[in-house]
Amino acid sequence: MMTTLTLQEAIFTVSNLRTQLNKEYTKFDTEYRVPIAVNNESVVKADKKEDVKASLNKIETVKQDIIALKAAIHVKNTTGTINIDGQEATASEVLESLKLERDIVNNLQNNTSFGYSRERIKTVSGVGIVEEGIINEAEVLQYIEEMEVTVHRKSMLIDKFNSTETVEVTLQSL
């Protein structure tokens, strides 16, 4: 059946389907991994064989739905545009820049913060009082602050895009 979802709903549905997939995987480790024969005689009941078939069918159905959703999300992200400071960019470009910018902020913050086991000022035997810091620290901190503003603005634009743009997909498991 054809279903229309916002990107936000599609992303959430993928997450839920992955959870369903993991539940089916767990059954193979818990319910289906059992003694199957004693003295060369099968001890597997017919209903358990049917349960395994049902799990395999569910895995296949959920797999197809995840593929359909991920493909639809990909198409929308590569064709849908977002306006950032008067410049049009695809959602994919914005998402990739956002990922990189978050990584930059985290990495630089980790290297500019001092505290537990990373003291700024320490006494080194035979040397004296040593102060550690980042070269051009004020400039680096300003860069981080500006990048955080950009990250926040792009995150809000992506959230708006995901809540307003829709995809149409045929889902079998819902």
C-alpha cells in the first residue's frame, strides 16, 4: 500500500523497522537455537518450524521496507533544496556539511578545554611553572563560537525540511 510520510516520519519508521529486525534476529539466538535432535530423532515441533518461516518472512518484509524508505529519503535529500543565506543547497549537502561542522566543533572543543587531568598551569620539575594552551586560542574559540551558531541554524533548517517534505513509499510491513 502506498503511504505518504514526512521525512521525519520516514526516518522514525526506519528506526522502528530496525528495532523489529533486531527482535527477529534475537529469536534465532534465543528461541530457535535449541536442541533439534536427541539420539538422531528430531525433537522439533511443527509449530516451531512455522515460527522460523514466519521470522524469515518478517525479516524479508522489513528489509524491503527499510530499503524503500532509505531510497525515498535519499532521493528527497538529493533533490530537495534548502536556502542558506541566499544560497540553494541540497539537503544532502547541508547534512554533510552539518556532520563535518559538528565534528569540527567537538574536536576543537576537546582540544581547547582544560580541567580534570588537563591542567592549564602546572609545575614541571627542573623546568618551573609551565602554562599550556592553544596557539591563537582567542581566534580558535571565536571560530568555534561562530561554527556553533552555523550548526544550530543548519540543524533548525534540516528539522524544518524533515518535518515539511514528504515521500511516498509502498510499505509491506505496516
